[in-house]
Amino acid sequence: MGIHQRSETIDIAKVKELSKLEGDFLARKETRDAELAKIIKGEDDRLLLIIGPCSSDNEEAVLDYANRLAKLQEEVKDKIFMVMRVYTAKPRTNGDGYKGLMHQPDTSKLPDLINGIAAVRHLHYRVITETGLTTADEMLYSANYSLVDDLVSYHAIGARSVEDQEHRFVASGIDAPTGMKNPTSGNLNVMFNAVYAAQNKQNFMYRSAEVDTDGNPLAHVILRGATNEHGENVPNYYYDDLLKAIAKYEKMGLQNPFIVIDTNHDNSGKQFLEQIRIVRQTLINRDWNEKVNQYVRGFMIESYLEDGRQDSPEVYGKSITDPCLGWDKTEKMIREIHTTLSHGHLKH
């Protein structure tokens, strides 16, 4: 019984030297980060897509996907801004299963977190430097934030972490957009309280020291659906759900109101093809109601090279966690979004 230390204490500065952005690469990232901040603040009306694999398990497949996405980003950049999902730590409800690149840099071998951290930084670094895209990751372990804060441009707080005070308080010290998902119960109060906590200054113990934070005005909500007591999916991307979320924003007076729709998870029931329909329906709702258009300005989409999922990494570019939309359908969907934004849906 107990906790047993398996490694030396990590030297954060030394780890960061392994994959450090400099020169033109750093300047490019800073430019894109500034653009992203303007989108969250409503100063840039482009639609935000946080898009990519459910989990980044294979470096070459992820880079293959990233290069395709970067080329498409250039084609649609007047209407769409994309940040690539490079998710490297995966929450497991009961602790079993693949926990991401950070835990297991080689899926055929035992967990190895020290090499996993190096692999995580290396992958983010390669995506940024080889494609010009910037990246998103889930802050599953709040203590690990300082290991990737110089590389990751968008942080997500998951449905199982959003009620945790340390995640909320660390988010208040992040100087990048941070999306707070609704919990698996679907309780909007929990999610909005998390955003409130993240947007305000906090004082707490972190990494064995007392710290103060400045507050993160770029914290915002992600609607990802819910699961009821019967194990049934309860989506929350419908028109009335959006109006309820907007009313919460207005009542609480939060900064930079911004809503992202997670098109997979409990919104789709993990039926990956439903992501296309959810995007279409949301675009119609945006066109129909000016407030929805003003507040709902992003999608989180799970997409990889091949459709669906597999239990073990046998097919190149196919998810080993949640099912993803394959590249051909992803490309078609993004072009459809671009056309819709360029020409509009309805006349009313």
C-alpha cells in the first residue's frame, strides 16, 4: 500500500530544453495565439475548430494528419481558424485502458511517463514547426501544465476534471484560451462555476508553493452532452440548450462569452458520423438566431485519417480510443462549413 516514487524529480527547465520553440517558429506561434485570443474575445469573427484525433497515439500518423489539415487551413483561413487536437493524456472512467502518449509513448510496451513527457513535447513541437499549426491538449493532470505551457495554445478541462478545484484554479493562471466542459451529468451550473473560478484571481498551493493567479479572461464553455442515470445520452447542442447556456452567460456577466460545441462524446453518443449532422444543425441555429450566432462560435471535432476506432493499433491513422471521422469526410465537412459561412443558410 502507499505511493512509491519510481523516478527522480523532474527538472522542468531541462525537459523544456528538449523541444524549445525559437526564432520564426516561436514568432509564428505567437502570431497565431494572438489571432486565437481575438476570436475568443469576439474581435475576429472566424469560426474556431478544435479538431483532430481523439488521442495522438502514433507520431507519424498524427503528423500525416497535421500536414493535411495545415494545407486545408490555408484554403479556408478567411472564415475558419483551426487549432489541432494533439491530445496526449486520456481520462479513463475506471482507470483501465490506454491513457495516452504521456503514459505510454510506445503502445506495445509498459507505461513510461518520463519518456512519455518527452514524447508529448516532441509531438507538439513537430506539429508546430513542421506544419505551422498550433495545438490543443487536455489538461488531465493539472500538475503537468508547466511541462507543456510553452507549446500548447488551447487547453481543455474535461468533464471529469471540471468540478475539481485545482483544475479550476490552475486554469485561472493560464494565459491561453481554456475550454471548460460540462460534467458528465450535464449540470450547467458546475461548468459555469468553473468558468467563473477560472476567470478570477485565485490563491492556492501549487507544486509545493503558495501561488497567486491573475485570472484567465479567455476561459469559456464547451457543451459535450451528458449521460443520465439510465446510461442514456442527453445531447445539449439543440436550439433550446444553446439559449439556456446563453442565458447563463448573461446572468453571470462572464467575460468574453464563447460557446464551443463538442460534436462527439455524449452529444453524438460516440456515433462519429453524427458529428457532421451536429455541425450542420448548429450552423442553422446560428443563422436563425443572432444571439446564437454571437455566442456559439466554435466546434470541437474528433477526426483522424480513418473512420471509426480499433482496439489495438493495427490500422494506420485509426483511433484506438473514441471513434473519429475519417479524413475524406473531415475535408468535405470543413469545405461545407466554409461555403456555408461564405454564403449563408437561410433567408428570413
